[in-house]
Amino acid sequence: MIAKVLDTIKKYGLIKKGDSIVVGVSGGPDSVCLLHVLWKFREELNLGITAVHINHMLRGSESDRDEDFVKSLCRKLDIELQSLCIDIKKVSKENNQSLEEAGRDERYRHFGMIADNIGADRIAVAHNKNDQAETILMNIIRGAGLDGLKGMDYIRGLIIRPLLDVERSEIEAYCIENNLNPITDSSNLDNVYSRNKIRLNVIPYINSLFDCDLVKSIDRMNRLIKGDMDFIDNKIKKMYYNVVLRKENEEVELLLGKIKDMHVAAKRRIVRKAINEVKGNVKGIESIHIDNVLEMIDNGRVGSKLDLPGIKIGRTYDSIKFYKNERQPEAFNCVASLKMPGITEIGENKHLIEASVILDFNAKEHKPVKGSSRVQFFDYDKLTEGINVRKRKEGDYFKPINSNGTKKLKEFFIDNKVPREMRDTIPLVAKESEIIWIVGYKISDKFKVTENTKRVLKLTYRFNY
């Protein structure tokens, strides 16, 4: 078994020489075996080991007995121990969770905190091959997809599972051979818990009914699915970054035009990846939630929103946005006369427009810049005075570059699918009610540079965050 664990560590890169490792130790056979195996590797791999025991305060004197056992074991092995008491029943009630969920969440939360405090490289937990089979069966019962059938990973962030290739029978034999005498947790024999029902009833029944070894069968399936999932994940990653419009400040925005035409399986995975990037996990996200997002992508109206566990999702004209807390865009409420030439500072210096006049401008060599550019060029002789920087107002009109006629600014925004909530945030360069430049969008055809232009006005817009 020792050789098998070492092979797993090397094959999946779970531990490097010199690593500092936090080890979760309950006092049961699995965690005691894990601690003892890593202790045996301590010199070969130059490991720093810190054991962590969480007393869940659920079983009275039994819980205290487990804690005392772990303390005694760590003293014998000369391993540092950090032991904590957490009222899981209280946490469960406060967070509206089952005892299993609350216990698991608190364990990992405190493992992470301790690892962070001592600068540990890894957090080792004692899940084995039987645990993997039980987890996959529980996922099947819940109706999981391929991700659920893949089960637990050997490594996920700081978490490592060195015993994932070892069966429970091997662990028990190791504990006997090394006189470790681990504690038996009576709650593991209680049929109230879902995992116990699978361990004590479902797996033995199937083995007996079909004369098989279900744990080994699930392990073979799991390995095949893991290989397939590695391939799928790489493909999805490339597709995902092809549809990302924007990713910043705990927000992700995906292009509707690109994601709409994808196969539904790819859509599902891309949506889950976006949720995970913003939320940090997909906990609480079920298939019905993903279906709701897909319905929004395919048929949702502009401005529609979804409130899912830990994340919000909204639809714009051309994108689907994932975010934690909606941030209201800041309106552009300033008015200032444009200095030409010079720098015009607006709104406590948040907005700057620099104007410069170019006298030796070669109109024949001038190439119009993109409408989205924050730098634009104009015929200076048509803009010598009365130019303001402001937000939109009633009666504004505009002749978009290379168009035949004028239109109301409101119509331009509608035609170009500018979200209603964004329209008051856009700075405008204007002469009375006539718009010269919608910053970040288009300039007016009336004031563009032509072959007859003698002097050019260059405007550069900057926003200071």
C-alpha cells in the first residue's frame, strides 16, 4: 500500500520535496493511515506536517475521546497538532444546512485558514477508493452529469487526496499491521445519513445481487470518464475564451451571438464555467438553474435578469452578464466648455479631454479611426467656439458619420442597442443640441475631416478610475 500511495503522489504531482502539509485527522482508520503514511515519507520528501483535528461536538464523550486519541497519536509521532471545537449543530441551524454539509464546510474552511496561517503548500485529506465510489453513487442518485460521474479529483487547489487509489480494506489492514488502533465513529454506522446508506446497504446489496465488486467497477468507469473529461475541458476552455466579451471586477460577460449557435452541451459547460469564475464555485447550482440561463440566452428579452444561488445573471442587447452584485453605472452629470487647445478637466478630474490643433495635417493620408476609439479627429474650422462636454438632454440630434441624414440621439442609441442604463453615462461633445462626438461610439459626419480640411482638431478622452 505504501508503494501505491507513493506512486499516486508522484503520478499526479500531489507533493513536492520540502512541502509543508496540513493533514485532516479525525481519528478514524482513513485519516490515521494517511497521517502515518505521510509521517513515513517525511524524511524521503523532507515534509513539514501539521495535523488538524476538528471536534464537531456532536457525540458528547465520543467526540472528546476522538480528540484525545488524535492528541496521543501526534505526541507519539512528534507531529504538531492544531485541535478545534466547533458546534456543528449550531452552524447547521444558522446556515440552514444538514449536519453533513455543515461539518464538511467547516472542516475545509478551517483547514484552509490554518494552511494560510502557517504557509502550508498542501492540505491532505483521506478520501479513498471506496469514498470515491460512494460519492459517485450519491451523484448518480442526484441526477448528476459527467462532472458528477468523474467524482473527486486527486488535486484541487491546495487539497490533495493521496489515498484515492487505495481501498478501505487495504487501509484497515495497514492500521492493524502498524498497531495504530484507530477510533470507530459510531455515526458511520447510523443509517440516517445518505452516505452510510450507500456504504452499508446499497453497495453490499449490488455486490451480492450481481456477484461483482462495485467499487472496482466504478473505479474503472471513473478513470475512463476522467480521461474524456480532460479532453472535453480543454475544448470548452478554448470555446469559452472565444465568447468572453469582458472579464473584470467579479463580472463576466459573454457574447450572445457566439454562444447562441453552439451545441447545447457546450452552452451548459460554458455557462457553468462563467458561474464558477464569478462565484468561485458552482455550489447550489442545479440543472434547472442552467436551463433557466439557456432559456435567457435563446429567448430572453433585453434587460431580463435571473437571481441564482450566490450569483446574478442579466441579458443585454448582445451579451449575457454574470455578476455577484449589480453595480449601477455612474452617470455623467458634468457640463464644461471645451478648451481648444488645452485640457478640460471634468467631474473632479475623473474625465479629461485633451484638445490639440494640427496645422500640417495631410488629409489625403488621414484614415478614419474606429468609432469606439477614445481619440478622434475633426475639422477645426467648423468647431471654433461654443463647444461643450455634457451628458444627453432632450432635443439632441446627430448625423452619424457616412450617413445621409440626421436622427434624434435617442434613436441612435436604440438603433445601436446601447442599454438604457448606460445612456446617461456617455460623455457627449456638442454644439448646442447638435452632437459632434458620442465618446466611445461615433463622430458626426458634419464635422469630419475631408480633403478640404485645412486645420484639424484632435480630441483625446481619458477616464481616471
